[in-house]
Amino acid sequence: MPNTIHHRDPRVTELAPSGAGLRVAVPTRYASGQLASPIPLSSLPLPRVLRTLLALAVLAGTLVWILGPCVPRVDLGPAVSVVGRTGADVVLIERPTGTPRWWAAPASARGAAAARPLPAGILGRPALAATGEIFGLVRNGLVRLELTADEVIQHEALSLPQVPGPLRLVGLDGGDAPVLADGQGRLHVRFDGAWTPLATEAAVAECADPSQIVLSPVGRVLAYPGAEGWTLWLWGPDGPRSLAAPGSGGEAAVFAPDGTCLVVEGRTDGLRRLMLSNGSLEFMALGNLGTSRRVPFSAGFRGDPPVLIAPQRDFEGIVHVFQTQVVNEMRVSLTTGGHHHYAPVVSLDGRSVAYLQAPFDEDGDDAIVESLYVHDFEKGHAVKCLKRRALPGPGRGPLFVGHSPVVALIADGRAILVRP
């Protein structure tokens, strides 16, 4: 027996499948066998105030569905780049014009008024220590600055090594040891109150690009890629020494949180652990470090034993964020879909991972419009925070700053703090 239509109320159509014993009432404007239109809210037998609230709720739900959840943001003013680090309650802001060029704001800032100017004359990009201390290279030294509630305090400057210029501040190894690159590509680290040269004449050509240098989170070691693989420089009371890993490859690497190994790509396949103790190259897991010429690379760790959070390319060439165990071969993808997911950063407590998502052609040059997502491991899902137009250059973010999960980045020519 076919489905039958029973007319009882002129505004209700009941569909009763034969033998089902159940009738489903479907509100319609007219009780006919033809396609009916829904009843407008104004015709429902509800008080006017309730109908108004219901309409507002529907509108709000539609806006949330279209725009995504409302994530608190703070605008710190015009900027072209930011500097920050997890655990340091300071974010450094590079203004597009004017003097001074660099400003500092607390990670808890509620607006651009909280930013304070750094001294004029800082060369290149300043560096931020784990304690929040600011290091800036000037012509006659390395200034050390501290942001207080009201001002930026300048401490005694460090002298510079007598080497060929121009000098460049590479960063802070271990979060507090300044590393400089001189005009000939040699590296110099400040160790026990004095500058120690690291790279020898034979290694000058290999470390000539300071942007490729990877610094250790615990100090006394750094790494850079060369023609024959990755090279480690270690130093201590007995002076600097190097370890080469000819079986390693790739354009990116990341130190383990305890500084005992450097995670690199193998020459043929898989991820490897370059052990600092003896220079051995051990198999870690399948996969790769998903670098791209079009977007920045970043990676981090969470948990104990540590889990590597890094981009990897799948078999179709799409970059996704993967979780890979450092102590065994287990790995799982954190993201899925046909878009690229890249530039992951991990919060201090390991609960959150921020990353970017965008569709783009690796061989193309079209503009990239990317979205910022923050994944909360306790909630088990990611939240879309904002969209921006991708621009080349360092310091665009995202990066976590402070002790709470605050993400700093550049979006539409502004320095933005996102608090998911």
C-alpha cells in the first residue's frame, strides 16, 4: 500500500507509511499533496516577544555558522612582523614606518596603548629570551632590555667580538646565549662571558645563511644544513667541536625538547634522530618534514615522552600536521582534507596547537589566503580564528607568547593577539 496523506489540520500534513503505526506531523501552509512552503514565524501561536527572540536566535546561529565562533582578538596597531616565544610574557612589534621601529607589549595587552618603544638604532631583528629579556644589536654593542609595566629599562650592554662586519643577531641559543654571524659567515656565541667563534674557515660557506640555523632549547649546540647533510656545532669548557651527519638531508630540522637529538630527514626516506652524544643517525619514524617554498616551516613538541608536531607531505603532495612519537615509530595526522595545513606551533602547556590552512599550488605564484586554526587537545577539535593574506618574510606568525595560550601574528598589516 503506498504512503497516504491524511488531512486533519489545514496547516499540518501527516505522512503515515503503511503498517508503520506512526504518524509524523509536518507543518505546511496548505494541506495538499503538492510541495508546501513553511509556516512563517509570524503565524505561529506564540507571544510576539517569544517570536522576536526566536528570530534573533536563528539570525545569530546563521552568523556563527557563516563567520565561525567569536574568538577574542587584540589589535596592537600597524606592524610588519612580530617576535615572541612561548613562556615569555612579551611580544615585540616591528612598525612599518617611523622611529623607533621596534616596540614591546605584554602578552596580556588589551590594546596598542600598552606597547612601549625600544631604543632607536636596533639593527635587524631583536631576540627574546625565555625570561622575557630583550636583546637588540646596535652599532656599538648588544643591548639588553626589560619591559616593565610603565617603561623599557636598558641594562648594561654587551661588547661585540672584533670580527669583520656587518654582524647579524641569529638568535639566543638555549634561550639566553646570543649567537652572532659575522660578515664572512662565521658564527660566534657568547659563552662564559666571552665570545667563542664556532665555524672554521672550511665551514664558512656552509653556514653563510643564518636563517637556516637551528638553535637548541637547552643551549650549547646549534645546527645548520650543508651540502653533505646537517652539521652540529657543540661547545663547552673544552672549546667548540662539530658533528656531521652525511646520511641526513632536507631543508628543516628541529631539536628535541631535552636537546639530546636533532630530528632530521633521511637521505632516502623517513625521519631520523641525530644523536648529540655520538653523532649517530637513528631511524625514528616514517614521514618527512613538510617544507614548502611558499609558506614558512615550524614545528614543536608536546607531552612526555615527547610527540613531534610538524607538517608532513602525504602521498598526494598535500601538507598536513602530524603527531609523531620521538621514542617509537607511531604517527597520526592531526589534520585532514584537500587543503594544506602548515606552520604549527605548540602552547607552553602542550594543550593547544595553532596552525595555518590554505589551498595553494606549490608551483604557482598566486596569492595565498590562509586561515588560522587553534586545536585544543582537551576539547578534541580546532577553532577557526581569523583569515589573512599571506605575505613573504620572517615574523608573520603564528606563534604562541606568554604562559597562557595567546597567539601573535600579522594580519592585514596589523599585529594581532588571539586568545582562543
